[in-house]
Amino acid sequence: MVSAAAGGTLLDIRVIPRAPRSAVAGVRDGALLVRLAAAPVDGEANDALLVLLAEVLDVPRRDLTIVSGERARRKRLKVAGLTPAAVQTRLGEHG
């Protein structure tokens, strides 16, 4: 789910769009499960994902990049400037 990358951390994510509310909902199939209220239309769900994770991880949104899966439910995100241990700790505070 979390692995080291050059200059930051890679995070595997499983997105469920059109949820009643946006929230981190634990881990499923080796990926962070994120429920998003936004619909997967015109990049709205991706934007909502980046805003939510920036808040949860306490980093600026510009430090988050979707590396793969931009049009899929399964995504890989890069978090610049945080170690895998720091990401795990910050996710644990919200889980």
C-alpha cells in the first residue's frame, strides 16, 4: 500500500465514487480505500481525492500527484516530501 519513491512516497488507492460523503475508509485488497462524494466526471473525483488526501496527510495539494490510474478506480499517488513511515502515521491518525 505504501512504498518509498524518489523524493517521497507512493500510495496505492482504491476509490469508490458517488459515496454519501468523502472519507478514508480503511484498507481493501492492499490499497487505501477512499470514498468520494464526487462523481467520476470531468476529473471531479480526482480533484476531490487530491483535496481530501492533502487534508488527511497535512500537505499542500501541489505535493500530491496521480502517477497512474487517472481514469480508473485503482490509482497510484505520489506524496512528495514525506517518508512512507510519515504517511502511515498520518493515515493512522485518521483511521
